[in-house]
Amino acid sequence: IVSGFIEPITEELPIEYAVELNRLIELEMEGSLG
């Protein structure tokens, strides 16, 4: 669900920013799960 919501946004951003954004999302998901 999250990736589906973020995907249309990241397509308009530079690759570097998209990668950083994905890292933050993964960290937030790990924090909420663990």
C-alpha cells in the first residue's frame, strides 16, 4: 500500500532522492514493526 502510494511521486523525482525516500520508509516500517 505504501509503495503504491509513493511510486507515482518518486517517478517525478531524481533517482537519488527516491532512493533516500525509500530508505526512510524502510526504517520507519522496521521501527513500527520491531
